[in-house]
Amino acid sequence: MNYKIAVVPGDGIGPEVIDQALRVLDRIGEKYNHTFTYTKVLAGGAAIDATGKCLPQETIDVCKASDAVLLGAVGGWKWDNLPGDERPERALLGLRKELGLFANLRPAMLFEELSQACPLKPEIIEGGLDLVVVRELTGGIYFGEKGTKETEMGPAAYDVELYSEEEVRRIAIVAFDMAMKRNKKVTSIDKANVLESSRLWRRVVAEVAKDYPEVELNNLYVDNAAMQMVLNPKQFDVIVTSNIFGDILSDEASQITGSIGMLPSASLAKGNFGMYEPVHGSAPDIAGQNKANPMATILSAAMMLRYTFGLGQEADDIENAVKKVLSDGYRTPDLMANGGKAIGTKEAGELITSAI
Ligand code: NAD
Ligand code: IPM
Ligand code: MN
């Protein structure tokens, strides 16, 4: 089979981690006789520098004409003072909206080999941790009305959090479907004690839950949830939450895995189309130094094989290769707190490739 992949390396460590993911995909292609065709396109700071626009139309067109998108990361200090709608991050939001990627899956799994890299006490993580954050990705405060105005207190700015019942329903269905394939537990996280949009969220999630009698539903306020994530993360199976709460809680959950450099993600539209990217950003502080952990991006490529292409065996191969490299003791700098055999971005990609 031939699979068409739009590749958006982006900025900072983006191109470095993407190179390693492509190398791993090539190895899978060779082993299983698949052809992966890559079309590299610009978005973010790289696109601003080359074309003046953070998200050129060509990039959108190529992504739409592909079977899936693999993205590194966008953003960096160089572009931090541009107006909001011209910033590199705007490209990412534009792609999510244009491609209809409303469901963002962010699995946080602790590889046993990395239990020492997790900052939580051994008794908290004993027996392993395995949760997935299902984050609503094309609504809420990220996409609500925004602007500036004069107030009694002087110049002010605002961003509106708005959710329709339908937006909540479709993300809740994704979460409950996922729970049915896992441990049948959904935790919906909101701020229903304060926000009207959260009260609507909670009501609609409860309605969807009626269609899944086998799944246990819990509701938590986001402040409590942030605390529970470090106090007792084992209570979570599937978390479903809004765009902004999911952004924050998934970075928190990443620490369970030992490093943000380990956390992959899938952003899915209706059907099988998806964009796959690590949860981390462009890490300008370590860019260009062969220090970035490429595992989050490589595991995102595995999610692409599993979810969009239906290649479960191939995805398993990649995940097992990552485990093998970790259990052989190799560590990129972000995972070195407790020692190990030091490797860089390229060596990590090489080792994973040869373990497949
Ligand atoms: P970041 O995730 O880029 O970095 C946070 C910290 O984690 C840094 O110390 C960094 O060195 C480290 N880190 C991140 N990824 C790593 C990896 N793979 N291996 C080892 N260490 C890693 O977050 P930030 O510093 O808040 O943001 C930097 C830029 O990235 C900003 O412009 C931000 O808007 C952007 N950003 C982009 C995305 C995306 O494209 N999906 C996501 C988050 C942030
Ligand atoms: C993420 C990032 C993005 C977000 C930014 C860069 C727009 O933090 O993917 O988690 O907030 O969604
Ligand atoms: Mn984020």
C-alpha cells in the first residue's frame, strides 16, 4: 500500500525529531512492504520566514490531499512579539480547525523502564500508570470571540469560552468509545461550580453516559483534578475535558511518563483522518543541539499507523522498539536524572530503527 503523509517539521527541535520519526517509518515500510510518501510543507515560524504567512494555503491543501499529517512543533522566541493572529502557534490552531480535528488523544503511559524518571513517589506509581486525556480541540476559549476594549479599569482584553451541546456530545462519544476499549472509566473535568459553559458540558456528558451503562462516569472540578493527578493518578483511565483544561492537564500528565519528550498525540477528525504530533513544543532552549528526545514524535507516528492506517502490528513494532531501547539503558538528556547510557536525538532514532 502507498500512504501519503504531509510532513510539517516546523520550528526549533521540530525538524530534528521529525527526521528520526521518518527514519523509523521508512524502516517499517521496508519491513512490511509499505510505501510512505512524504510531502514536506511549511507552517509556523519557518513559514513566516519563507512566505510571510504562518499557514500558507499550499500547506492546508497538501494536508487535505494527504492520508495523514505528521507535525513536529511550531513557535520560538524569534516570533514571540508578532500580533496574535500572525504568530507561529496560530498555524497550528488553523490546521486543527481547517482539518476538523476536534478530538485530541494524549495517552500518558509510564514505561516501567522509566519509573525512576517519574518525579512521583514509587508507591504512587506502583503497578504502572496508563491514562489518556481526550481533549476537545477545535472549540472553547481558543476559538471563541476575542478582542480588546476600554473598561472602567482602563484598556482590557477578552477571550470567550463557548461550547455548543454538539461539540461536547461528539467529544464525549469519543471518550466513552475509548473507555469501552480500556478500563471502562471516564472522568469528565470541568469548572461547573463557576462556569456556565461547564454546566452545559457536565449535562451533555451525563446524557451521553446513558448510552454506555457499562462505563463509570465521574466528574471532577479542574482544580481538584490537577491535584489528583499527582496525588493519585492511578484513579484515571479516560479523562475528557475542554480545550484549555486539556492543554494544561496533559502537560501535567506528561510528567508521569518521566518527560514531556515521551508524550505522543493524535488529533482526529470524523472518519480516519488525523494529524499526529508530540505534545511538547519547539523547545528553543535545546534546539539544534541533538539533545531533544524524539520518542514522543516516533510514538506519534506509531499512533498514525494504528489509528489512520489501521496498521496495528506495525505500531506495536515501533512501541516495542522504544521499550527495547529504554530497557537497554539508553537515555536522552531529559531522562538522565538517574543515569543511563547517554544518547542524543539521532542516536535514539538510530537505535529504535535498528530494534525494528
Ligand atoms: P516546550 O514543550 O517547547 O518546552 C518546555 C520544556 O521541555 C523545555 O525545557 C524543553 O527543553 C523541554 N522539552 C520539550 N520537548 C522536549 C523533548 N522532545 N526532549 C527534551 N526536552 C524537551 O514548551 P515551551 O517552552 O512552553 O514552548 C516553546 C515554544 O513551543 C513556544 O513558542 C510555544 O508556543 C511552542 N509550543 C508549540 C507546541 C506545538 O507546536 N504543538 C506545543 C507547545 C508549545
Ligand atoms: C499544544 C500546544 C498548543 C495548544 C499551542 C502551541 C497552540 O500547547 O498542542 O499543547 O495550546 O494547543
Ligand atoms: Mn500544550
